[in-house]
Amino acid sequence: MFVGHYGISFAARPAGRPVPLWLWFIAVQWLDVVWSVLVLLGVEKLRIVPGFTEANALDLYYMPYTHGLPGSMILSLGFGCLVAMFTTGARMRTALLIATASFSHWVLDFIVHRPDLPLYGNSAKVGLGLWNRPAIALSLEALLLLGGIWLYFRGRLSESVTTFVFGVLMIALQSYLFFGPPPVSDKAAAWSAIVCYVVLAVVIWLPAVSVMFLPLARLIVSPLKSRLMLLLACKMMLEVCESRSR
Ligand SMILES: [Zn+2]
């Protein structure tokens, strides 16, 4: 699962306000973030086998640390404690909420993965294999993501339009991953995963940045000054055009 995980981050954020949304984005993909790093280090392993499932070519044959049941619990709890250390307010509650969001990754992976999630060591692997029903898997991802966004913005629908557009773009990205060409190698799959997680977290963080700087920008450039600057800019552009046409 990929974009469906973000539905959990949107749904959980209102319960854990001290933690910014971009950090919830990392929390729900934390197991995969560590997985990408361990694959790049050669510790966990996968093979690219075209046609391995109907939705992707990933033969995830060795990932006991990040996607094994005990390992995923420990990593989730560890990330919850790490985030709680840097937040204010009810730290225990924050740690538990973040740990639960992080562990939801394993539960949702269990629905779509084929049996490649070990219950202990690298054995007793489970997975319901919804990746072999790509249309249903994609619908589930879209439902989770858009449902999560709806829960996040409930009662403030006019504010949710840009986030819903972002959600639709994420579903388009998921469709490409399902029906586009497979990754060229195991390392390429890990790199593209980690880049996606970082870029999506940065994108969801960006509006917060603009909101922070907006009052400052308004103070510096009053509406009158901005109109004057616009007129000056237009005048300069006209002069440049005239000088070039001569
Ligand atoms: Zn995963």
C-alpha cells in the first residue's frame, strides 16, 4: 500500500494537534522509510520480477526487521517516543498516537501484500494479496486517502479543496505505480520510495510555511506599495520591450 497510508495521517491529526501533519506523513510511512534505507544498505532484500503480482513487480522476500510483526511494533514504538520527545503537552498520548499510526502501516500492508510479512524472524509470512486485484486495491487506497482528508476537514469543506486536489494527484501517482513500468532494480525501487515519502511530506508542509510568512509579507508590502511596485514593474518591462524592438 502507498497513498492509502496517508488517509490514516489525515484522520489521526485532529487527535494529535501538537504534531504537524508532515510528521504524521512520515509516521505512517516510517516502516517503509527504514525499509528503503535497509534495502539501500543491503540488509533487507527484494527482487524485481515482472508480473509477480498484478499491481507491481516486487518480490519482497526478505524484510524481517521493518515488516516483521515484532520489528514493526518496535520501530513504531521507537518513532512514537522520538516524536514525543520533541513535542510539548501530553507526551505519553503523543507517543502512543504516533506509534499506532506508524503500526497501521503494517496492518494496511497486510491487506494488500501477498504473504511476505513475517510473524517472526523471516517465517510464518502473511498477507491477503489484494495486489492481485489491482482495481479493488486502487479503490481501497483512494477510499482511505479521500476518507482521511474528509475526516480531517469535516465542517470546513471550503478549506479542503486544495488538499482534495493533492489527494487526486496522489491517486494518479499510485495508478502510475500500479500500471506503469516496473522499477529497473531493487535499489531504484528503494530510492523512488524514499524520494516519494520525503517529497510528499515537504509538499504537505509547504502551505504551513506560506501561512507563517504571510503576515510578515503583509507588514512589509502594504496593498498600496504592492500596486505601486506592480506599476513600476510593468513600466520597466515596457521599456525593455521598446528598447529591444528598436
Ligand atoms: Zn510497507
